[in-house]
Amino acid sequence: MKNEFNGNYSEVTEFILLGFRTPPKLQILLFFVFLLIYMVTVVGNVSMIIVIKMDSRLQTPMYFFLKNLSALDLCYSTVIAPKALANFLSDEKKISYNGCAAQFFFFALFVTTEGFLLAVMAFDRFSAICSPLLYPVRMSQKVCVQLVTGSYICGSINSIVQTSFTFSLHFCGENRLDHFFCDVPALIKVSCVDTFVNEIVLFILSGFIIITTTTVILVSYAYILSTVLKIPSTHGRGKTFSTCGSHIAAVSLFYGTVFFMYAQPGAISSPEQNKIVAVLYTLIIPMLNPLIYSLRNQDVKDAVKRLLCGK
């Protein structure tokens, strides 16, 4: 239990992101590793957006959602990576108080929105496979836009609540964050007041978001599995499952790391472990998603060929 705020302390105006505590030479190596990952992330997600936008055969709900997923991956990795890269080459590793709040707000917004969008994508696959005759009506362009907008609204609500609670804490002189970006666990650790309420809010919000979205995903795939098993031919079952394989892989990566970080008791107790997991969902997953969805998707591969050949 932390002591109550003492008014004699001055509030911090900036934070120091300690990042990875490694020798200077290793910092340079990490800079180039992070830079390579970020460049692949940008190229992969921008390419995915361009391919889907330019190919008329990919103007379907599934690829509309995939285009938005790529945009989210690009956005939340860009919120984190440039500052992390700059700090690898800097001795001060500073970020202003307002800059920290802004980074956290947009990161929470984009990550939460992605969680809801993944649930929307599962519902889309359920509608396409289990109710093919109703699919064009159920997943009209208007409905698709509404579902994506709803995902952003849910992300915004969570981000506003989390940012408000976190930055209403007092930070009395101690401004060194044991992380490479501004995240709740690191900020809670340096606060000089009791953070019990903040930890409970983090646990409840994260748990609620994960439970609701994973319930949609699990129920959708339970119905999909039931429908697919009724298909008489092995080829038909394999083809239907192949349209879901990429999404299942993306969901497993995303929710596995997010659950580890935010939705388990004691999630804020191991900074070094949290940094490694944070690298996975802030940099590695946004880099892998375009590869997962392109390498396992014949439609995307065909669209890339048509775009490169000018057809």
C-alpha cells in the first residue's frame, strides 16, 4: 500500500523511459532490430491496404475489415516505435508528461479497437459460412461501417477511462518508468498514492473487454465448426476452414499477449517480463498480421500478382 499524496512534493513534468537496460553497444543493435521490425510492419500493412483498395475482387466485407485491421496495426505500432527508436540513441530518454498521456491514450484506443475488430471479423466469418443466403443483407456496406465505427467507439471509451484514471494519479518526483513506452503498469508503479482503485479498474475493464470479445469469437467459431463438420467432402471442409485459419492465428497471438499483460492478477509485478510481452503485441504482431493474412490467403496473393502485372 502506497502512502497518501504529500502536498510538499512537486508534480513531475516529464518521464524517463528506462527501456531495456543493456550496454550501449547492445542498444545500437536493438535500435536496428526495432527499426527493421517497424519498417517491415509499415511496408506490410501499407501494402495490404493498397492491395485491398486497388483490387475490385477484394471489395467484400472480409477484406474491408482486414483493411481496417492493417490500419490499426500501422497506427498503434507507430504510436510506440518512433519514440522507442529515438530513445535507443539518446542518453536522456525523456518524454513529456503530456506526451506520455497522449501516447498512452492513442495506444489504448488502437489496441482496444483492434480487439473489438477481431470479434467483428469472427462474426463476419460466422455470417458468411453459417448463413450464406442472408450474408449480403446481414453484412451490407452500411452494417460493416457501423461495426467498425462501433469498435472505435468502444476503444475510445476504454481509452478515455483508462487515461483519466491513470493520469489523475500523483507522481511525486519519481519519474523513471521501467518500460520503453507509457503503459499503465509502469505508471502505476511510480505513483506516490494508493493505486488499488486503478489496478481494480484496469483488471475489470481489461477482463470485461477480453471476455465479451472472446465470447463472440468462441461462439462464432463453435457455430462455424458445427456447420463445417456437416459438409460431406473433405475438400469442402478444408477450403472453408482455410478462410478462418488466418483469423484464428491473429486472434491467438493478440489475445494471448494482451491477457498476459492486463487481465491476470499480478500482471504489473514483473517489468522485465512485461517488456518482452509488450514487444510482441506492439511490434511483432503488427508485423506478422499482414504476413499471416497474405501467405495463407490465395485471394490476396492473386491480387498482388494482378497489381504487379498491371492487370
